[in-house]
Amino acid sequence: MGEMETAPKPGRDVPPKKDKLQTKRKAQDPFPGPAPVPVEVVQKFCRIDKSRKLPRSKAKTRSRLEVAEAEEEETSIKAARSELLLAEEPGFLEGEDGEDTAKICQADIVEAVDIASAAKHFDLNLRQFGPYRLNYSRTGRHLAFGGRRGHVAALDWVTKKLMCEINVMEAVRDIRFLHSEALLAVAQNRWLHIYDNQGIELHCIRRCDRVTRLEFLPFHFLLATASETGFLTYLDVSVGKIVAALNARAGRLDVMSQNPYNAVIHLGHSNGTVSLWSPAMKEPLAKILCHRGGVRAVAVDSTGTYMATSGLDHQLKIFDLRGTYQPLSTRTLPHGAGHLAFSQRGLLVAGMGDVVNIWAGQGKGSPPSLEQPYLTHRLSGPVHGLQFCPFEDVLGVGHSGGVTSMLVPGAGEPNFDGLESNPYRSRKQRQEWEVKALLEKVPAELICLDPRALAEVDVISLEQGKKERIERLGYDPQGYDPEAKAPFQPKPKQKGRSSTASLVKRKRKVMDEEHRDKVRQSLQQQQQQQQQKEAKAKSTGARPSALDRFVR
Amino acid sequence: RRWAELVPESSWSPAVGASKMKVKMLSRNPDNYVRETKLDLQRVPRNYDPTLHPFEVPREYVRALNATKLERVFAKPFLASLDGHRDGVNCLAKHPKNLATILSGACDGEVRIWNLTQRNCIRTIQAHEGFVRGICTRFCGTSFFTVGDDKTVKQWKMDGPGYGEEEEPLHTILGKTVYTGIDHHWKEAVFATCGQQVDIWDEQRTNPICSMTWGFDSISSVKFNPVETFLLGSCASDRNIVLYDMRQATPLKKVILDMRTNTICWNPMEAFIFTAANEDYNLYTFDMRALDTPVMVHMDHVSAVLDVDYSPTGKEFVSASFDKSIRIFPVDKSRSREVYHTKRMQHVICVKWTSDSKYIMCGSDEMNIRLWKANASEKLGVLTSREKAAKDYNQKLKEKFQHYPHIKRIARHRHLPKSIYSQIQEQRIMKEARRRKEVNRIKHSKPGSVPIVSEKKKHIVAVVK
């Protein structure tokens, strides 16, 4: 800190001049205080919703909450500062002088980019075994694809090392990795089969028959299957039990997607609605009317804020899921989009026939703007499966000519968390992660629209419980209610005063007394209400109007 | 609408615009993410963005549930039983400098010194004829004092007798009446005994410096305050607790309770707080500045509470009761957090919390001293840094989710012997009946005529200054 040189006061001695050395030694810090942190980054780490009012609580609870809020502010600032340590930057693609990036083709990108990234673009020509559906594992390191005529393969697509390649001799409708690259679920023509990554068949689940779509909920270890019979079945793969088999009552189910934010399954129906399902409830959590015709594809982004749907009416709509469930933007397409997918950074891809279009938004939090596509690409056959590779700038497309891996700069999340999904994990790390993930497997009953619902103050159930107890028992055995009255039991008296008739008479007397009290009370309440109304009527409107007679 | 933009031309020449675009792909160098040799640590980059860590609250809840269950699985508090006394253990004392040494006095006059790490008896002294009523160590740890039914106060050396020497007390004081308790000053060479009155003695003298009394009945125990070292508290048979000031040699004030207090113990961290173990199955924590209401009433025992001792942290205390159990209570809660019992342990007469706040020892009627862990599921010994971090994390999780019904149910669950369990049910019914009677009395009388007394004030009869 610099020295404070006080000016000599009038009439006092001039203080001795300071040594020149002293003034040189202490230099001013040009940026005093801690480094500033951008507010949006701090907001990202805040979990407490300060606008919600809590019910009135004791002083001790309130002081504890204040301490917790102060702590949260401090920790969110520290977390925001730690963002400096993130090593990677996301990719980008900019045309020169505002050129349309959609005109840039894949070959140009491959030429312009470094050799490691160029190797990520490949085309597998597999015309023999039918249109392909594909799935990337959760870390983005492994790819599994299955062709309609039974060809199933799993490989590490970065090193191009094949893990297994088999033909299951049956039509393959969908394929998913389970929690790690060790297990594959294949929805075959008749039943659901589980394979090892070496191609060994482990299970054949006959309760899941004629499955059209599969979705794996990674934190609950649940495999959701949508079948032609109209059933949505949840299979817990850690214990091997069917947790719920829900009848969607909407005919054949072949449009399914999961919301990664709250593990709710979105089913698209032929009457234009999208219904939201949780294994805990027999009825859908919500039903959203999206399109005029049938819904052909649904996708939800990774933060659970936006849902993209496309329908037979050739519309592509983006809905707001956290709040109003209203469409934010709409786009008419020349050809209906049969497949939709979101990337980790909010890019939306639509597969329309043999063309894929990718739309991008402004930043990570905003919805993709559907005005101008970001990139387009034509494939050698109609598209049957789409997925962005997690943590990479790559889009995998399964089509009738095989499997293509496209480069999409800016699609993948650059900085992964090593303890959640680490594409570079070793065998030991994978084993440790698997054990921990199984230990903290979330029970299926906790799936609901708001995943933070468990952290709320449970005011309603306290009061509801009390009401229910009073209904059932006439009084609340757990609560001390000084006003609550036990039903009147007349005391047995001597000398013939305890005959049935006199007991009934005594009971009647007490009941009538109570009835009179109640009537008196309700009359008083009515009078009060009338007075309030008159007061209101008098305060509003100084001049009487002809319509006043219709005011209730 | 420009449909054309959606369908790219595959025959466009790559030279148009391609060379002038700016493109960068996300490309990681594996050298930054994979370790070089097997001897290195694995690299684990972290990103704390909440979107990468979905389902925080449910996952934490499941972890808290697992932590609570594991705590119950690993809850094995019993460590050792020290065998050797030939009659019930009447009193225990801790060595002030050495964690491993404890002293115990039995009902046949025998005093034994034990080593807790080797779990054996290192010295036996036939100190008195009759009960050893009290035992206390000097603050420097070189000697200890005992009082017995033979009206004597004896001072002994802490180190054993040398080769060829007899076991002799350093000093013997013959009194006129039976002494029932003794406690030594925490800093000076002064000790206090109680019997018919409270006597303060100087170690060099054979007569007490002063005798204080207030009331007509015998006094069962006396304790010096560890923080404000001139204060003493004592419990008398006429149901009162008297506080004395040594400097003025007068009693300060007293509080009269419903039933007799067996012992008191001062909080080693708060100068003015003490806890009294009462015959009416409760413990009362008092603030000595305001004796008219106890700070907290601790109710969980089903029989008379015989002894109480504070943890050195001052946050918890342990109580020994005539129902054959010991309970650990937090200072600010009215219910116990832990109960220890064994089939072999009969009425527990004395209890002590060791000075490193990790162990509890209790002496009981059946001649054994038992050693327990203060935290039943704690892992003893040196923990690695990972173990410590996991333990702290689990502790915080259990604290955060302690109010959720499933977790609360598991954390609260303790096995109780049938006698205590059935007594608890019976006493609950009795208390409920009494409460209902009170409520009805208030309901059916003129409002204000029946005073509503809080549970805390119910047990205090009077405070006298």
C-alpha cells in the first residue's frame, strides 16, 4: 500500500521529508483486490433459487439458511475462478465475410483441419445388411451399430479397433450401449437381447417383445423400451428386474427420446402429442400437443430446457420445457425430418431423407436458431440413425449405405470431467467408476419432472398427513390440538339414568348445541364476507352504472 | 423461402470459399490425458459445470443412505473388558498426563491402576477397609487421593513402590465422619472432600482450611470447576445442588430439584455450564448464572442416573444409569444419540470419557471395567488421507440428509435389551396419561386458573441465593 503523505497543517511544523528509498520500495498494485469474476459464470454454479419464499420458520433455522446461502455464494465464486483451469476450447467454423457456412462441404473441412481431426471423418460402406442404426457409448469412445438385416458390430472408432462383429440372424430395430462399452442391448425382431462386447449373447428378455426403440437412463441403470404393442417397459439392468411396464394407450410406439436432465421419457404419438413418462406413475406426467399430424421425431437437449419435435405436417418446432411448454420457434421443412438429435453444446441436427441439416445457436444456453442452417451434408442413402458423439466434434449418421462419421466443429463439450465420463480411462478406472455408479444408482421412484424436488422443504405432506389422520381417526394422535374435540360419550350414571333412551337424549342435546354453534359461526362468516364485498363495491367505481346489477 | 439452401450441391468446386474459411476442431492431445508410465498417477481433469453432473440431489441422497447404512454396519463400539476387581467398581479416575492410565476403586477397598493399551492391571493397592468412596488424581499426575468408609483420606504415589518397599500411602488423614467424595483443584495444591459438610484441605495440613455447609443432610459428591477453578459444586441428599466459592469460603447459591442428584459434572469448555445426574431418570444441564430453569432436560434413561462425565470437547457427555446402559447425549439435545449395553454389564456405577475424546470407560456392579468407543463406527488408528476425505464426506452427507424419513429411521435404530425396551414403552404410556390429564385440566377450567408450566421448569422446586 502506498504511504499516505499528510499535508502539513497550517501553523504546525512541516514534517520531515521522507527518505527517497522508502517511497520507491512500496509500489502500488495496479489491480488491487481479488480478480473480478464474470457474473454469468457465477450464476451457473448457484443452485439456491432466491426468489422462492420459504414457509415461516424459527430463528435458528433462518440463521442456518443464511449461513448456507453465504457459503454457497463463496463456493460459486471459487468454482467460477476454477474455470480458468479448463484446458480445451470448443471448435468453431466461420465463413469469410459472412459467407454461408452451410455451403462448406465435409471435404473442405477435412482438408483444412489437422490430421488427427481429419481421421475422425470416415465412411463405412455397408450396403449388404440394410439401413443402420447406431449408438455411441457414454464416454464417446466406442460406437455400436446394427443393420436391419442382422449385422451388429461394436468398435473403438478412434483407434478403429473392432471389438466384435456378428450377425444375429434376425432383423435389428435398435441398438444401445448399456452403462459401459461392455454390454450391448439389441432390439431384435421378436425379443430384446443383451450381448457382450465380444459378441456373446448374455440374455434374451422375452417380456420385452417387438421393441421398436431403446433408451438407456445411465444414472438409474434403466433400459426403457417402446414396443409395437403400445407398452413402455423399464428394465433395471443392474438387478435384472422389470421395474414398470406402462401401457401408453396410444397404439404403436415408435418415437421415443429421453430427457437427460430429469430422465423422463418422451413418446411421440400419431395424434400429434408428445407424452412424458416416469416409471413411478401409471399415467403420463404431461401431454403436449405439438403437431397437426403425427409426431415423427423428438429430441431433448442436454440441459433439459428445449425439446425439438418434427411431424408429418413438415414442421420443426422447438419447445420450452422448463416453464411454459410453449413453442419457441417453428420452421417449415420441404421434407419432414424423421430423425432429430441435440449435441452437448446445443446444436440440433435433423435428418430429412438422405440430407442432414445442422442448426446452431448463439452460445451454450440459447436454443438453436432455425433461420439458417450451420452445416448440411448429403449422404449416400436415406438416414436411419443420428447421434452426436459426446465430447467430440463429430456426428455419427447411420443410413442405408452404412455408417458415416461427419465433422461438425463446435458440437462437443471440450472439457470433460474425469470422474463422470472419461474417454481416456483405463481398465482400472472403468472398474472403479462402475462400482461407484452402481452404489449411487438412483432408485426409479425418484424420477420426476424436477430432479431437485427432493431438496425442497416438504410443507404440503406435513399438513396433508395431519388432515388425513383426522379424517381417518377423528382426531390426530400425533399432534396436540387443543381445539380438537373427541366425540362426546355420555358418562354412565346410576339410578336408571343410564338407559339407552336417556343416553341418546343426552347425546342429541350435545350434538344440537354443537350444531347451533356451527350455524352461528357460519352466519357470522357470511355477514363478514358481505360486509367485505360491500366495502369493495363502494371503493371501486364512484358512479353507479346500469351493469351493477350483474355484479355478483 | 429458399429451399435451395437446405440441399447442398455436391458438385461445387472446393476452391470456392474453402481456403478462406476459419475452422478449428476440438482436438485433444492424448499425451495430456493418458499417463506416461505405469508408475505415474492417472490424470483426472475436472470440470465442475452442473450440466455435466446431472441428478446431484438424488445421487447425494443415495450416497447419504449408503453412508447411514454402513455406519450401522460398522457400529461395533465394545473394545475390551478389564477384569480383576473382586467387588463392584465404585469410582474411576483418569490420569491427567497419561492417556493410557486409569485408576479404579472398588467396594472392597481395593484400588487398581490399569494400563489401557495393554489392557492389564499394573498395580493393586488395598487402600481402605470398606468402600472406596472417591478417588481423584492430582493435576500434575504424581499422586492420587482416595477416601473410604473407614473415615480416612489417603494420598498415594502414582509410581509403584520401588524394589523392596512396602505399599504405603504418602499421607493419611483421619477424620471424624465418613467422607463420601473427593475432588482435587485443577491448578493449586488444594482438594475438597464431602461427607457431612464440604471441607477444603491444603495438602500440607491435616485440618481443613474451611468447612462449608448449607442444609442438614449429607453431601454425596463434590466437583471443582475446570475453567473457573475457584468454583465448586456439590450434591446433597436433601435434593439440592449447592455451588461454593472457594475464595470467599461461602456457598453461593443452591437449586432444589424434585429428586436427589447423584453427581454433577462441569463442562470443560464452558465455564458456567454443569450437568446433574438425577434420580428421576433425567439429567439437567444448568447455567450457573440462571439456576431457575435448566438449559436442557435430557430424558432417555429408564432408571436412576448414577454418573455423568463430559467429553473434553464440551459438546457431549456420557451418563451411566441404574438400568444397565450408558448413554451419550449431545449438550444441546434432549435425546441421546447413542446407547451402549451388554448382557454381561449390570448396574453401571461410574463412567469416564478419556481425555482424547475417543473412548469411554464404565465401571459396573459386576466387578468389570469396560472400554467403549465414543463413536461406534469410527475406524481406529492412523487413517490415510483418502480415508479421511471419505470419512469427512460421509459425515457431511449424513448431516445434510439427517431429516429425511428413511435415513432418520436407519440412523436412529438401536437394539435395546428387552427390559429397557419394555420399560420405555411403559413409561411412555404413563407420561402420555399424565400429559392428557394436564391438557384436560387446562381445557376444562377457567382459562388462566391452571398455570401452564413448561417441562423444563417442572422439576425445579426452588432456587435459593
